Amino acid sequence: MGFYKIKIRFIFILSFLAITVKAQSNYEYGIRGSLNLSTIGTQYGKYNGSGYYNIGVFGSKKITDQILLAFEPTYSISGFKEKQNDSRYTLQHLDLNLNAYFSMFGDDALWLYLGLRPGYLLGSRSETIKDGNYVKLDAVNNTNKIGKIDIGLNAGFSVKLSPVVNFELGYHYSATNNNDNVQIQGRTSTIEMTLKLNAVDLKRLIDNKEMTLKEQIQEYQKGILFVMLPTLSEKDLARLSDEGDRNYTINELRVRNLKVVAEFIRNYSFTPVYFFADSNINQIISGNYSSIFLNKNLEVDTTIKVHQKMNFMVASFCNDLYNYSDRISYGLFIYDNKMNQMGKPYTIPGQMFGLYTDGDPQNYFKTKRINYTNMPFDRMIRKFNSRMIRYAEF
């Protein structure tokens, strides 16, 4: 049986075991990966322990608050080298770790684990250096045979690094280690460092974040959306020395704002929506809403009244430093009530139009004119609206 064929067959075995573990709904489960180092060099000066790896899955269940049982099918490669001729010997095992974990302080922070590791030998390989590369060696002193059963003991500590990741430092003692200076027989003991990713805890963490986000968006749904419309200050107009550019900019901005207002009225339904000029942003932040709201014709409408204590977001089609890309972009930006830019799912990359919105960079730098009114504001607004509704209702 070839070395790589064994790996392929093992993948099917491990996948079946993973599905079996996952099917047990009262179990927690996940994946594990380890680095191992053979300790044979501490017994015989002829050898150096080599570093290899283990990969597998695990299923676990708490028996009490302080005792946890775990089943961990694992594919393991271990081995060592001869110092003088650099020959190396590697073993592949399918291990069925059965470990008991004991909480050191009554919580999940630190555990002591002890257990058994029955292992089935999937493959044994002897190699030596030839022309700078390792080639197969027919070593008569290597008596390991495929199918041999290894019995080992596990011991170590497990530390919770995060809600979903545990780090383990352990020692695996092999009861079949009959290697010596003459023969290669059995499995060596190893020191192992392991990372475990708990799929149940990961899903729980994601669900909690999604629930927190859902609750946040539901609170915004009870509030309102202020749409901030850009205006031109005296300084902005002073920079436009050419009267044609000045008239173009003033007219373009008015047509654009009229279109933005119309598209929000037509396509946004998640909350009530009100419009104001960006020159009044300080009043929005402070809650002074007197005589600042605009009607669909961009005229101040004193009949529009908004409760000062309502929760709100601010939306604006504008140029801003997009936090996700760390670049200045023009698009639909969403801000909180302190004008802090809100990330996903409020402001997303799909709401950015890019730098050269007219498709002609050379023309942009010559004239500084961009016809924003041709942009698909309606599409951006519909997507933002449907995304908010979807998050609030999922």
C-alpha cells in the first residue's frame, strides 16, 4: 500500500468519524491540529527526534461541571533520524484518543487531561539521503508492519485561549516503543502542542454576535434615518474661479440632491426618513432639530417635527475615507448619532462607486467635473433598505 494511498483512505475514515461525532447533538465537536516531536533522542544518542504533525476531529461532553470526556480520532505522523547517516524513519497512525479532562479551578480556563491512545499503524517508511534527496530505504532493521496496534497514554494541560480555541501541551507515552540502537520497532513517545477549534462554540459565538447585531438593527428600526445632503460653502465656491465651473457645480449638486431625496422617498421603507443640509450636522448631533429639515424640493419646512429622543442613523452620498479600504471613496455612507462611520452591514463595499465615477480619469483631472446625477442611487438605497429589513427579521 503506497504512502499517499494511505493518506487518501484515511481522509475517508476521518470524514466518517467526523460525521458520526457531529451527529451526536449533545456533544461539542470541532477540529484539532498538533505538532509533535519524538523524544527518542533523550534515550539513545544515535537518534534525533523529528517534528511532524497530527490532524483530526474531536467530540466531547461534560459529565459534570468539572469533568469532560473526549473522543478524538486523529491521523498522526511521527518519526526520527539517525545522526550519522541522516536516515529517517516515519510512521503513520490512525489514533483513537480517549481523554478525560479535569477542571483545575472549576471553570473552563485550565484543564488537566489524562487518557488512552490506541493507534493503528497505517504505514511505515524508511528513507536515506541520496544525491541530496530522500529516497526509500529497504532497512532490514525496521520491523514495523502495517496493521500493528499501538497502545499509548496521554497526559497534559489544556488552556482556553478564546471562546473557540484551546491550546494543549501534552506528552504521549507509547507502550510499544521497542526502538534501540540496533532495531527500529514500535512507536516513539512524543511531546505534542495542539490547537483545537470548537465548532459548537464558534457557531454559538457567531449566533450571539448576529443576535446582538439583530437587536441593534431592531432598535434602529424603531428610530429614524436622517439623510445628509452636501452643500457648497463660500470657500468651495471661491475655489471655482471660472464662472462656468461654478454654475455647473451649483446646478449639478442641486440636481443630484433632488434625485437622492426622490430615490430615498421611493425606495427606503425601513424607518421614517428626513433630509437636512450638511451645514446643520452639529444641530443633528446635539438634538436641536429646529427649522433644519428639507422637503422634497430642498426647501426648509418648519412643519416637519421630529422627536429629539428618537434613535437615529445618518446616511449620505458623499466622499469620505472608507474605513474598510482605507481609501477616499464616493458612495453611500452610514453613520451613528455621533457621526462615526458604521461598518458592515451598514456601510459595505458594494455601496462605493469608486474614485473615477464618470469613467474618464483624464477628463476628471482636467475639469474636476463629475456628473453624479447619472449614478444608480436607487439601486444603492434599495439594497441598503432590504439588508436592514433582512437583518431585523432573520
